[in-house]
Amino acid sequence: MARHLVRLTYYSAVPDDLTKRDLREILAASQQKNRRLEITGGLGFNRRRFIQTLEGDRAAVTGLVQKIFADPRHTAPVITSCHEIVDRAFPDWSMMWLGEELFTEQLMRKYSANPNAVIDDLDDDQLERFVLDLGRELVQRRLDAVVEL
Ligand SMILES: Cc1cc2nc3c(=O)[nH]c(=O)nc-3n(C[C@H](O)[C@H](O)[C@H](O)COP(=O)(O)O)c2cc1C
């Protein structure tokens, strides 16, 4: 049990040469390791941006995020929020793949007509809500997030 449970959200830039195979490897490693660290969360992607939310003990989340930010498979990470929470939004997901299609669709529907530029324009609360909404919507649609990748 985490003594101080936090939720951290960041976005980063996706390199042009990132492959589907890279994504699969990132997700597989995340799901395995996060389970051990009792970290949960969601990872979304739209060719230009990753957005990720990590939930867990604050020391564990801090340690992991340093490792993630040193990963050359993305660049220029920007932390948009990190705060204490009472309940996890992704209790059943060591790392939920939030997909690409729904990511773009949700952005266009809710926030902007331009899915390529908008992530950087959203404020911190909107970004957190965006990730949580994506997760909720995926569960509602009963998509198998991993198969979607
Ligand atoms: C966008 C992105 C998100 C990632 N998310 C996680 C994650 O949630 N958990 C994790 O263990 N690794 C994550 N990784 C991978 C780590 O950077 C690292 O490769 C992985 O933890 C394996 O490290 P190790 O082989 O030293 O144990 C992510 C990488 C990227 C590029």
C-alpha cells in the first residue's frame, strides 16, 4: 500500500522514427515493471505526443519518471501535474494503452479541431481529465487496449 499516493501526468515528443515495435516494447516493459512497483496508469499517443499518467507511491513514481525521461524513445518531457490522490483512476491497469484513434477523436471532439497542436495548449487540469476520460471511455467501449496496438 502506498503511504502517499500521487498521480503524475506529463507529455513528451515522439521521434519521427518511432516504430510500432517500439510502442509494443514500451508497453510490455511498463506493464511488467509497474505491477512490481504497484504503479498504475495510462499511456496515450498521437504520432507527435505521448501523454502518460502514473499513479502510485510518490517515491516510486518519482523514481520511475526519472527513468522514463531518460529513455531516448521520446524527448522533451513536460510534467503538467503531480498531486496527492485518494483513489486511483486506473486501479486495474498497470499501464493502459489509450490508443491513437480514440486519442485523436477525443481531442477533436472535446478540445480542438486540430489534434496535432492541441496537447500543448491544454491546461494542467484539462490534460489530466483528458487522460482519465480516455481511460473511462475505453472501458465503456470494452475495447481490449493491448490488442488495439
Ligand atoms: C513514453 C514512455 C513511457 C514509458 N512508461 C513506462 C512505464 O510506465 N513503466 C516502465 O517501467 N517503463 C516505462 N517506459 C520504459 C522505460 O523508459 C524503460 O525502458 C523500462 O522501464 C525498462 O527499463 P529497464 O530495462 O532498465 O528495467 C516508458 C518509456 C517511454 C518512452
